[in-house]
Amino acid sequence: RDQGITAQELSRVKEQALTQYAQAKMDMKARASILAEDFFKAGTVKTIDRKMQEVQAVRRTDVETALRDVLSQKPVVAALGPCKGHMEPYGR
């Protein structure tokens, strides 16, 4: 669709993420999982409060910019096992 993300959609996604982080603050295992994921993906660890602040700061333009960046790149597909004859080359 051409109009991008709506304010309602952004609000719903942010609320979902904030709820997940709020629950993680009360559950040691969930908190450890989130922090470990941070460390392995980015090499740093942010507090749950910091992550919540970052979610709250996301604007529609941020999402639209990220979406444009992702969609402007060639798609990448990784497959395990035989797939000869099941995938067409990119650009056809």
C-alpha cells in the first residue's frame, strides 16, 4: 500500500513491544533472554528501560525510512538442502 504505516498501527506495535518489555522487567528469565539477544546481535546490552525509551521515541517517518532501506535492497534467500529447480534466479 502507498500510504505507509498508520498512526494506529504504529501505536499498536509500540504498545505490544512496551508490554513485552514491562513483562520482562518482572521475569528474570525473559529479561536475561532479551539482554542476551541484544548482546549477540549488537555486541552491547541496553537496559530494559532504555529499550522502552527507544520504542516510545519511534516515529512514523523512522518506520518508513527503514522500510524504504530494506525494500531497496536485493532480496536474500538462504536454503538448506537440495533446491535445484525450485528457485528462479533473481532478476527474471
